[in-house]
Amino acid sequence: MSSATTSTRGFDVRYRTIDLVTIATLGVAFGVIFWGWGKLYEPLSGAAIFSFPPSSGLLAGVWLMAGVVGGLIVRKPGAAFATEFLAAAVSTFIIGGTQWGFSVFASGFWQGLGAELIFLLFFYKRSGVVVAALAGLAAATFASVYEWNAYWVDWDWDYKFAYLGFFGLSGIVVAGIGGFYLVQALAKAGVLDAFPVGREQVDDV
């Protein structure tokens, strides 16, 4: 077993060019999605259905998808974090940026770190729907705690924990489960044949 290719814990740490290109492509694509979702967020969160302020966390799962998808496809250390952080950066520098300015960098950092830790926990070997859901939940948890101190400092603890619950649910369903099935669809379409998830689809046939 080559030490240049795998770590002592058995996961691949050597990045190929296609890995880097894929992370960059996903980062840009999700960055545009993040930017667009940011433009929709304020009118949506102001709708009557979200009259309980913490329930706006249900809308936040979209911003967690990049890290989950990146980690599921490129099963290597740093992939989930890099994809999420790059997407946050792209959404900041698109013309007009976002209403949150450069604080989006901090959001991307914590969201990416949360997802990354779950993939690390499974040594980048497992990428099923449960792992994806846990990655979405962890990203939401890290992001929620950051936002308690960045945006919601005036909220009481009941509001903060309610926001964490709504955000976590969105992270599980939208980023985790949604991200998993997005990756599966891409794999079935044959665009991920260079990655383990693409080869797994072939093996299942």
C-alpha cells in the first residue's frame, strides 16, 4: 500500500486533476444556486407560513448541498469542505453579491466543516443516504451555532434551539437526502464514471 496514495487509516488522499476540476465545477455551479436562493430567501421567509421566525431555518438546507454533494462524489479529505467554501465564495463575488456580504465566507467555513467531519468519521469510505443525511445535519448544526452569534443574538434560547431544529431538518432532507439522490441521478446518467459512485452504479447493473 503506497503511503503517497493512502493514509494510515486507509483512505485515499491523492487528488487527481479530475477531482480538483470537479470540486471547482461544483463550487461554481452551487455558488450560482446559492446566490439565486439568497435572492429568493427574504420574500419566502417573510411569507405567512414562516410567521414563527425560527421556522425560516427550513429554507436553509439549500445552502448546505455543495459540501454534501462534493463529499459524496470526491471521497477524499477536504473535498466536502472545499466544495462548500468555494460555493460560498462564488456566491459572494457574483455581481451584486448577497445581502449578507462577506459573512458568507464564515457560513461556508462552518457548513463545510460540519459536512467534512461526517465524511472523516466514516474514513471517506461510506457514502449512502444515512451518511449524506448525517453530513447535512452536521453542516446545519455548525451553521446554526454560528448564526446564533452572527445573526440571531437577540433571540432567546427557545428560539435558537427551534431554529437549530428547523435548520437540522432542512439539512437532513434537502442537503442530505436531496444531495444523495442528486448524486445518484448524475451517476446513473454516466457523468460520474471516473468516481467510485459511478463505478458502483455499473457494478449494480
